[in-house]
Amino acid sequence: MPEASRIMPYRVLFLFFVLSTSISTNHACKEADHNSLLSSFNTSSSRLNWSSSDCCHWEGIACDADGRVTHVLLPSKRLQGSISRSLGSLTHLSHLNLSHNLLSGPLEAGLFLSSSCLEILDLSYNLLSGKLPLFLSSTYIHILDLSNNQFNATIPSSFLQHAWNLSSLNVSKNHFTGQIPSSICLRSSSIRVLDFSNNDFNGSIPLGLGNCSKLETFRAGFNTLSGTLPSDLYKAQALHEISLPSNQLFGHISDNIVNLTSLTILEIYFNHLSGALPLHIGKLSKLKLMLLHLNILEGPLPPSLMNCTNLIELNLGFNRFDGNISVLNFSELDQLIKLDLVSNHFSGAMPKSLYSCKYLKAVRLGGNDLEGQIQPEIVLLKYLSFLSLGRNRLTNVTGAIHTLMRLESLRAVVLSYSFLGEELPDGDAMIGSGFQNLRLFSLSNCQLRGNIPVWMSKLKKLKVLDLSSNRLTGSIPPWLGSLPSLFFISLDNNFLSGGLPKELFSLQALVSEKPSAQTDSADVELPIYTQRTNETVGELRYNYLSNLPPSIGFRNNSLSGNIPIEIGRLQNLHELDLSINNIVGSIPDQVSKLTNLERLDLSRNHLLGGIPASLSSLHFLGSFSVAYNNLQGQVPLGTQLQGFDATAYEGNPGLCGSPLPNKCQQMNTSDNATKNMEDEHDNGNEIPWLHISVALGFIVGFWGVCGPLVFNTSWRYAYFQFLSKVKDRFMALGFIVGFWGVCGPLVVFFFN
């Protein structure tokens, strides 16, 4: 019996081999299908290996028992050109996958007229464009994926009129317009996936989704949809995911949402939803993601929210929620990894129950009205990587830093706008082994006193340091230049003095063309929001630290001395702000070596000399100012420096040329004037004999000829009487003209 059981599997395998061989060898590819395939694809420009005479053995092709082509599966084969109408001749085709290629152009109107057996059509990730055909003829179509193309116009209402068995429709990431088709659920009760996201759909979400009894996924985010959430949406009780971010939806979230007990993903962020969260939201116990940030939701959080025990990420930031957050029992959310409640109106202390969420990696409670100190129990969050508690009424900065140093996983700490007026703790031995993984540290806008602490010199993985808008004194420590990963420094608006240390211009992350600061992409668990100094732009969002512009900001301090020529080493620097200081000397030519510079502000210092013409090589410069210095000379010609507004140069009386209103004198005129002034100065004590002799000769000649005619009336009368008797009038006229041409002006001059 055991021996028979060992032999049986081999007999089954042998039988299967014989049957499959007979099927594949006895029925060769039909000639019509063979020709249709050859005329449909350009095998020379693709990766296709179609050398066999039997198309049923070609790569990506499968046939039925009669040798008719049923499957064309050619994803990622570098196919180019348009989709040939010849494919429509494959009348037995059931599976067509041409995804991830370079196919372009529209789908021809009659392409699928004969494809009545088509079950799966996947044309995603191509360059297809134009309108969709009026309809698909196949009533067997199950999966239709047209995502990631360039289709436009509206989806014809007749396009899916025969799709009785459709289970998945994905038209995301195109340019479709108009309203979302309203009758899909009426035609097919088998729909499980509807994805309309990342298009240009407008109008309201149509009614009818409640008829999709099997609908599991509904996505229509990143459109311009408006109106309220349709009431029958809450009837689709099989829903696992509702994803409608970045639209213009408004109104309340209905209490009926608690009927969707299978829901695991609810993301309707960046809309205009208002009102409170449903009181019994906790009935959605399977929820894993709740992303409702960037709305205008309000009121306290319902206690039942803590019954959503499968939550992994909860983001309710940038709303108007209020209430005492410390009364909520977060210990029930033992699967929670990310909690973001930034920019609301919560009060109370940081809830101690939060420290029971042992898997927490990211906590952001900034921009509320929390008070008190950071409790020592926070060290229980051993996986905590991101902590942002700024813009609250926290106290005891020394205790906070001592406590947080014990969290070895911390990579980002943001404590800005807190600990107002306290003293920043210093001390070389303070840090111990803490903060060794820290990438971002922000204590900005706290009005902290003291120096830049020396313990920061041990933060060898630090990339971003923001100590701006405090009351820090002393000099900029040279050891900042020894931090190998540091590429973003903001010390704006302090009372720092002294010169710019040369060591600072050896920062490895700013010297290297491919800095180590930009090699680690997944370095923050939540996005970073920054506000630019002296800019009209609002807050900027960065999903990765590596997206922050490499920059040095020392604006509004009391720094003095020259700009070191070593500044030319920082070839990866994108922004440099040394404005409102006491820096002297000239602008070094080496600044022109900062070829990636996008923003340069040297205004309100005591800089001398001219603007180096070499700055014209800064082709990426988008913001520039040298206003209110003592610069002189011409703004360099023919460069983008002349494209900036005149305010970039104002307050420098010695500067001239476009875009300033005062024009520069031409160089040649200036040289001649200088030369003449020098000649006059050198020859001022010599007697001008040449000038005197010329003047005397002119006087004698004039009065010798014209004098008697001027003073003696009888002579003058006789002279003109003589002329009147001349018979040749032409000669007389010529003589008179000649005479008065010589003597006339002198006579007039004399009588006048």
C-alpha cells in the first residue's frame, strides 16, 4: 500500500504531460491569427522572440485547443507605436495585457468590435491618448485597466453598457473630464474595484454606488469633485477602502458610516468636510488608516474612537478639533504606529496613555495648546523615530533634552515655539550616547538664551539644524564644519557675533557633489513643514529630508569680518543668507563657484567694491539681493543679474546700470574728460602763445578790411554806389554774397 501511494503521483504527472503535449502539438496556430499578430507588433524594436513558425509557441502568446489565440500577454516589452486594429481580428482573444510599454495614440473606434470574448484588458502604463471608443463589445469583460496613460475627454456613457460581468475598473492617472459614470453599478453587480483617482473629474459623486453590493474599493482622489458624500455610499457594506483625498467635498461625515463595518481605509483628507466625527465611529473596528487631515472638522474626539483598535495610522491634523486630549485612553490603540494631531485646538498635557502604544514610530502634537513637561515615561516608546511637539506651552527644556536623549531611535525632534525664554543647556558630557541617530533637530522661535551648545558637536548623523529666532549669543562654533552629514543650518534672528569660521566651509555634505545628506531617503516618518524667512510663500511640505534645499542661514545677527574665500568650496549649496549683519570687505569671486546656488542674500551689510562679473555663472539663481551696502560700479552687463528687480540693488548709491534708474557714464567719455582735466592741471602755469597769436591776427585782419566801412559813412556810401553801377548783375550779386559771407557776421556782431 505505501509503495502504491508513491507510484500514483508519478502516473498522474505522466498522464498530464502526455495530454498537454498532445494539445500543444496537434493544433498549430491558425494562419489568420498568425498574420494578425505579425501586423500588430513591430518585433524589431521590441524584446519579442517570435522566430517559430507556430505563433502558439511565441513568447507571450497562448492558444486554445483549436489553435486560436486566446492570450496576448506582453507587458514590459518596449512595444512602440499605436495599437493596431489587426488585434481586433483575434476573435477568440480573452486576455490582452500590453501594460508598461511605450504605446501611443488613440484607441481606434472599431478596435474591440470583434473581441466578444475579452475578459481582461490591461493597457496601463503607456502613452495612449485621445477619447475612448463608444463601447466595448465583450459581455465577458472582468478587468479593465487603462490607468497611467493620457486619455482625455469624458468617458462615454455607452462605453461599458455591455460590461455585465465587470469586477474591476481602473482609469486612474489620466486626463478624463466630466462626471464619474453613474450607471456602472446598475449594469454590473459584480464590481469590486472602482478607481477614478488622479484625473480631472468634476461635479458630485453620483448616486448608485449603493447598488454595488460587492464593491470593496472606491477611489476618486485628486480630482475636482464637489458636493457631499452620496448618501447611498453607506449602503455598500462590503467596502474596505474609501479614498477621496484632494477634492472639494464638503458637508458632514454621516453617522451612517458606522454601517461600513468592513472598512479598513478611510482617507478623505484635503477637502472641506466640517462638523464633528460620528459619535460611534468606534464601530469601525477594522479601520487601519484614518486620514482626515486638512479639513475643517471640529469638536472633541469621541471616546469611541479608541475602540478602533486596529488603527495603524491616525491623522486628524490641520482641523479644528478641541478638548482635553489627556482624558483619551490611547492605550487601546496598541497597533498604532503614526499619530498626527498637528494644528488643532487640543488642550491638557501630553496623554500618558500614549506611552502604552509600544509600536509608535511617529508622534506629532504640535500647534495645539498643550502644556506641562515632557514626561520621563516617553522613553517607553523604544521605536519612536519622529517627535514634533512645537507650538505648545511646554516648559523645562533641559529636562526635555535629557529625557529625549535616552530614545535611541529618535531621528527627528521638533520642539519649536516652546520653552519660551529658558536657557539652552550646555555641557560636553551631557549627551552621552543619546541622539546618535538624530537627523533633524529644531528648537526655533523659543527665545532661548545661551550659546550654541557644545554637545551638538557629537551629533555625527545630524543633517538639519534649526536654532533660528532665539537669543543665542557668542560666536558660530568652528566644530559645525566637522559634522559630516549637516547640510541645512538656520541660525537666523539671534545675537551671534564674530566672524564666519573658515571651518564651516569644509562641510562635507555641502562640498560633495553627491552629499551623504541626500543618500538616505526614508529618514522621516511624517512630512516636514517649513516656513521660508522673508518670503511670501506659506509653509512648504517636505516628505524627505533630502528634499530640503542645502542652505546656510545666518540672517539678522551681529556677525562681522569678511566673507572667506573658502566659501567657494560649498558647491552643493543652494541657499545662502548673510543679510542684516556687519560683514565688511568685498564680495569674493569665489561665490561664483557655487554653481547650484538658487538664493543669495547679502543685503544690509557693509560690503564694498563692485559686484563680481563672475556671478553671471550662477544660472540657477532665482532670488538675489545686495541692497543697502556700500557697493559701487556697474551691475554686470548681459547677465541674469540685470533681470532682478531694482530693489535687489537699492541702498548702494555707487551702483549704476540696469535695472537701476541711474545710468553709468560711458567709459570713453569718462577717460577723455579725465585726460583733459589732467592736461589743464599740468599746463596751467604756461603762457598760451599760440592762442594769443591767432587772436591778434584775426583782430587785425577784421578791422583792417571792415573797419573803414563800419565807422566812415561816406566811404560806405561810395562803396555801395560803385556796386550799383556794375552792369554785370551776376558778378555784382556774387561779389555781394561773397563780401557779406565774410564781413556780414562781423558787422552784425559789432552792432549787436
